Amino acid sequence: MNLSRIYAIAFGVVYTLVGLLGFTVSTTLATANLIVFPVNVLHNLVHLLVGLLGLGAYFTGQTVNYARGMAILFGILTIAGFLPQPLLGLVPLGGADIPLHAATALLAGAAGWLYRPAGAGRPAAIRQ
Amino acid sequence: MIQLNAHSVAPVLDSQVPGGDHAGSIVALLYLPIVVMGLLLALEAGARAGVPAAMRLRSAFIDSSSSVRMAAFGMSISATIHLALAPSHWTEDHVRAVLFALDGIALATVAISSLLLRTSAWRAAAVALLSADVFAYFAYVVAGVEQFDTVGIATKLVELVVIGLVLVGSTHHVGSCGSWLRELVSHKANGGLLR
């Protein structure tokens, strides 16, 4: 079971949608609530970017790299959520964002490192 | 000391939270991929650890077709929304809240069964359940108990799409209405029509 592939398409779709929906509540640096999640324009752009990267990774076969990148990025964002908000006066990362970012990072790490598809990372000639 | 009055706070919260009383269902929906990924990771871990049940379920999942997986995901969306609606409806209508909860559990059960069982018995249950959902929603709207809203309409659209997927999948086995689709696909495989 290629979990990194499932991860890339599932989170690619969700974060793309969340990024687009975010623009309906905030198009400036001012913090607004997307349901219960604090967002602003920068936050929405990051959501949109990681979502589109997920879709791109799914179609180009770079899902393991995508999952690993997401694990690192969202791990950092989770820790940053505990700092004074909005972070550096720019991006809101606290509140309800913290558990969502943490779960995203944990699952990305598992999909990227723990359960790679058989043959991933080996030369094509050996893979048969 | 500041005392919060529930009646004065609620309208403010409603105005700040897009989706109103459906906000909970939208938040739950955001967590659905996380729950699904968590379940798949647990299944993979169990299979790699040599747990027989996990190995059997894992191979059944891998053998499932794309249309079945999409139908299962659609049913999961509907189940999540119904389960999340149950608590918010409890205060105004106990019966409807219980129905939401039961419906959500039934849909989740059928969604999991569709992926893991090798029989097609789940298809009849899925069509019956989803048709009842769509019919009940419109009956409640006509009766004035519910109003049309974005979450409700979107959920019913997802359910209608899932009904279509389930029916197309079943005709694939029987070989009637789905035959034109198979023609198209076989042409593609031979480098024909869709090339």
C-alpha cells in the first residue's frame, strides 16, 4: 500500500480547498476565522501552495519527497504555533491550527519515512 | 467580574463562524483525511507486524477498485457530516439527533464494508441508505422542519454521486447499462476512441 501517494492526493485536495476557502474570509494580513481556524492572506497562500504541491507530487510520482517535506514544514509550524501570535506579526498559527498542523506533520512523517512503498529509493534497475 | 450570557454570546459567535450550526460538521470534515490516513497507517503497521486480520483487510483494500474507493470516501464524507450534526441538533430535537447519529454510524459501516468485504452485498445497503437520506432531507424541507442550506445541498449532491458510482459499479458486473462505458474503455486500451 503506497501511503505517501494516498497522503499526497488526500492532503493535496484538502489543503487546496482550504486555501481557496480561506480567501473568502481574509485577503489581507488581518487575522480572520475560517470556521475555527485563524487565517490571513499569507496563511491561505501557504495552504494553497502545499495543496497544489501535493496534487503535483501525486501526478509526478514525487509523493515520498512531498510527505517528508510536509512532515518537516508542518512540524516547524506546529512548534511555531506555541509562540506569541500572530507569528512575527505576520502569520496566525495558534489555536485550532496547532492540532491540525501536528496531525498533518505526524501522518506525513509516517507516510514519508515509516511506510515507504517497496522499492522506493532503490535504483530502477534493481527494482525490476 | 464579567459574566457571559449564553443568549448574548451565541449570535456573536454565529456571525463570526461561517457555517453557523454546521461549523462543527465542516471542522470534522477537515479532520476526515487525517482519520482515514491514521486508519490506513494502523492497517499497514498491523499487516507488516504479521497480524492475520490486518493482512487480510490490507489485501482486500488493495484489491478494491477506484470507483469503490471513491464511493467509500463519499460515504465517509456523508457519515462525518451526519455524525457531527447529531450533537448540535440534540438540544432542539432529540429524535433527529439520534437519527443523524444512527445514519452516520450506518454509513461509516457500509463505507468500511465496501472496501474490506469481497462480496457486493454492501451495494444494496449503500443505495438504500443514501436514497433514504436524500428522500428524508427533501421530505424534511417540504415539511418545513429543515431549510435548504449549503452544507445540506452539498451533502445530498455527494450522496447522489455515490449512488451513481455504486450503481455503475454493480452494472459493471451484471453487464447492462455500464456496457457503453466498458466499450469506451476497451477502445482506449486498444488505442481507439479515446486516444
